[in-house]
Amino acid sequence: QVQLVESGGGLVQPGGSLRLSCAASAPISSIDVMGWYRQTPGKQRELVAHIMRGGIENYADSVKGRFIISRDNANDMVYLQMNSLKPGDTAVYYCNARRLRPGQAYLDFWGQGTLVTVSS
């Protein structure tokens, strides 16, 4: 079991920046994939970015060049630096931890979410 707690959401003007933080209850060095997802009312949760245990990063096309995901294994933290924010980035952002299990379905753990609102 992995507990995740997000922080850092809030209201920001278009073009501004925010950094989201995710604190994990387990050593993230043992977790295969750490990621950030977002969801708006009436839509499915979508991947924003994830980072593999080896450091490989992947981003949604809509955030490439604007968002940066990073992990601090020493402190069991994952971050999402969000720059050049747009109103379309408004959503609840969720931290995700994924354990891969060869031959079986992966295990996902989720935080409670943090709201990001981009508006003037």
C-alpha cells in the first residue's frame, strides 16, 4: 500500500506557474512509475506526465515544453512544475504510483487530488 498526498494547487493567472508536490508513504525508489493525472468534470482522468524508476519521462502532448516532472527519491517526493499555464489546464490533479507486476495487472495508488484553477 502506498499513500500519496498532493499539495501546491491553487488559483493562478494565465501564463503563470505552479509547482505541485506529492509526498509518498513508501520509498519511491521501489515504485516503478510515478505520475500526475488530471480530471475535469464529465471527462476521464488523463495522464499529464509520468517518470519511470530509471528516470525516463513521458508527457501528454498538451503539456510538452511547459510542464516538468521530477522525483526526489531521497525524500520520497514527486513534483510537477507547471509553466505557461492556460485556462485549459484547469483541473483536479492527482498523483499516481504504479507498481508493475509481470504477468499480472499493475497496481495503482492515488492521492486525493489538488485543484488547479487557471483564470484571470
